[in-house]
Amino acid sequence: MSSYSYEPPRPAAIYSFAALKSKQREIKDRADREVVHITENGNAAYVFCSEEVFARAKAQAIEDALYEKELRETIARGREDVEAGRYVVGVEGAIARMREIWGEDD
């Protein structure tokens, strides 16, 4: 089972291309912690981050994709079960089905 946990999005670090010259230290410090977006003429142009941040972002993207795949497969199996009639309704139905499978009486 996946260890997926939700983290709310943080405001993106966005700097102009010109800021690369005047705020190098600030941008590098941010890039050590998170992905920094660089704009050129007001438009998104580049991203900048440390190797560690890149590795973390890549690992998180892989984990997210695997979780989504697992979730889609689970939903598909559930739909197949419903279409094939492999389901019970309510707690009493579940108990009756377990007794049926395990051969237990009341």
C-alpha cells in the first residue's frame, strides 16, 4: 500500500530573468529548498532548483503516478466486481456471505 500523503501547494517562487543578476544569493537559497520559476518578458520561461530538490520532485512525481495507477486499477476491479455481481449489500449481507464462504452456521 502506498504511503501517499497530501501536502497543500505552497506559493511558487517566481523571479524575473533580470533578478538572476541582482538576487543571485536569494534565488540560489530558494532553489536549495524548492523549484524556482524564472520569467522572461513576463512569461514563464525556466525552472531552477538544486539537484536534491530535483530528485525529490522526481521521486514525488513517480510516487504520485504509482498511487494514481493503483487507485485506477482498484476502481476498475471494483466496477468489474459490481458488473459480475460479486458484491453484497449491507452488514448483514456481508456477514451472510462470510458464513457462506467459511461454512459457518449462526
